[in-house]
Amino acid sequence: MQSRYEDSFSQIPLLLGAYYLIASGGNFKPYIGLALGLFFSTYSYKWSYSYFGQTFNEEGDQTETKFGIAPTLGFYYFLAATTMLHVAVEYGIIFQELGETSNLSYLSIMAGVAFALSGS
């Protein structure tokens, strides 16, 4: 029996959010936020398998647009006057599912460094 399975999934969020910077002294600036909007999800598959000398091929795709929210916790840390570290955790909660058994909610952990383009 020979099998070949190819699956692909993509999800693109289009969100609008509000973020509250918590007052703190020094270089550490924590924040909380909430975004809401649309999540564009696409799933496609191509399966090929042999069973008792017969080959079967299946393929399909499904595209859906769903509504969801994304609460966020994060912070900015100023390393220098023109350099900042940004770390955030976001949990995307999608209120509907793709198909009947798939949960599309996700957890993102993001980190980056921002540099000012000019010193003024």
C-alpha cells in the first residue's frame, strides 16, 4: 500500500484593535489590548493512496471568512533613545470552525526590535 498526503492551511487576520499602555516609570512599558475583525481561512488537500491494487485520488479545498477577537498582552522596553524591544502574546479566538472538527483559534508569541530612522 502506497500513500501520499499533501495538506496546506493558511489564515490571514484583518483586525482593528485598541491597546492601553499601562502607566509605568522607566524603560518598561506594558500594555493590554483587544482587536476584533475577520479571519480568512483556506484549507486544501491532495491525497493519493493505493488499496488492493487500485489507486484512489482525492482533492479539495475550503475557504471561509469568520469573525473573531484577539486579546493581547505585551510590553515595550526602551533599550536606548532610538531602540526599542517589543514582546507580545496574542490569543486569536475564532467563533466558528472550518469544517466540523477543526478549531482555528491560535496563540501567537511575537518579539521584535524597532530602530528609529532618524535621531530627531
